[in-house]
Amino acid sequence: MATARTHRLRRLLMAATGATALLTATGCGAADMTKQSSPYANVGGAKSVTLSVQSWVGAQSNVAVAQYLLEHELGYHVDTVQVDEIPAWDALSQGRVDAILEDWGHPEQEQRYVKDKKLIVPGGGLGVTGHIGWWVPKYFADAHPDVLDWKNLNKYAKTFKTAESGGKGQLLDGSPSYVTNDKALVKNLKLNYQIVFAGSEAAQITQIKQFAKSKKPFLSYWYEPQWLFNQVPMVEVKLPKYTDKCANEGTKDPESIDCAYPTTPLQKYLNADFAKKGGKASAFLKKFHWTKEDQNEVSELIASKGMSAQDAAKKWVEAHPDVWKKWLP
């Protein structure tokens, strides 16, 4: 989660909008976006933009609002393509997509494509700071405050045990395609826990809600910003302090990581040619900058209220002209 959603993350099946076919990218069988051309990417003279959208709802919210404004305020056609984190960088470098709006840090790809090959350029900060960690429900932390120190987790292993965790405590994760440090942390901290994958962000949310409804204890990999905190208050377990040394060693050998996830200012990245020649669209995306409260507002409308991404974006846009008008070129 050091770095990448080397940490987040959330990969759920999502329909691509416009004329793009649905592309699913999960685990080792991920669809390779570098071999798939969007029908709208790099069309000479066409007023169109192709955005990469990751499967977690926060990333979906970014793209939905950007798409709505590009189409309704700037007159672009916007195509969106679902692709996992690392293939998205490959696709961006080749112009298969024009922009990634929420990146949690991929140092190898940044070195290769931004610094060395100069095929991708930074698009500025998203305005949202991301953090991944291990969380327990507040009702359990209030009753057992010592659980918030990782050194006491083995004491609670039996409490967190489930039918799926094989006699060990359960650490609930999302999808096996998430890039996380959890396996290394469990091993290196000598924790009596088994990682159990819910399968997707949506499935993980469902499981957390079920636990909370019954006031059952649980330990879960989770992250912020995330709208679910509004409905299920959670408290973070304090893992060994994050250090640059731990991160650097983890970059060389991911299996060596034994410290907490970092706090990461989320970034945008643009294809280098698009950044130069993308006109008002690239100028707009560079200025796209909002808060975690803004993102969570849209995310909750989508994930909890059942609104479509575009309807949620429309509602947010209508309520916050003071925010988005500053992004227009």
C-alpha cells in the first residue's frame, strides 16, 4: 500500500461508459490495457478524452465528476476504461488512456515513465490524502482499547477468528488483486492471522456492514478517504511506525516490509502528448482538485444511496459550483 495501492487496492467490476467495451482486470489474469485501444484515444482532431478509472468507488467518483464537467461544460466526449493500477501506467504511457486521476504511488512506474522515458507527466495533486491501515470497529476498540496496539493483536486472534480463517484470527482484505503489504506484515510481525479476501471493495463493505450490524469484532484492511466511515465508525490499529528506511527496503524487497502504510497525497498523471496537445481538457484535468469530503459525498451517493455515477456527479456539480468553476480553463 511502500507505495502503491503498493497498497490500495480496491478492484471491483465496473462497466465502462460510452462506446468502450467492459474490461475487467483482476490478479494475474488482468486484461492488458497496453494491447487494447480505446476507440476514442488519439483520434486525430476529435474532441475526446479517455480516462482510466480504477474500481474503488473514490476513483469512480473522481472520474464521474470530471467526465460530467468535460462533457457538459467543455463539450468533450469522454470515454472511460477500467484497468488495474500498474497496467494503467502502461496504457497511459502509450496513449491508450489520457489521464489517471487517482494514483497512490508507484515508484517503479514513475521512474520508468516520468523520469526516464518522459512519456507521462505529473498532473498535480488531487487534493485528497490517502491512508491505508488495519482497522477495528469503534465499538470493539472502546471496550478493548489495547487492541489498538499491534503488539496485542495475537491476544485477540481467537476473538477475530472466523470459519474462513483456519483457526487463526481473520484479517479481512478486499480483492486478491489489491497491491498490499498485509502478507509481509503478518509474517514479519509474527501475527497469528490469516488474510481472508472478500473479493472486491463492494463485498468487503457488505461484510463489514454485516459485522457491524451484529456488533461482532473484526479486523480489516481499510483506507481513507472512504464514505463507509460515516456509517461504520472504525479506529486504526497502530502498526510499527512508517519510516523511509522501511519503505526503501520494501521497494527492493516487498516481503521485508514490517512497518505501517504511509500517508500518501494522491496524485494525477497525464500522458505527455495529451498534456501538451489536450487543449482545454488537459488544462481542466490539471486544475481538478477537491477534498476528501467532496469525494466522499459523491462516493456515498453511488455506493450507499444507489445512484448512478453520472447522477451522483450531476447532483454534486449542481450543489458545488463554487468548487468546480475554478477548474475551468
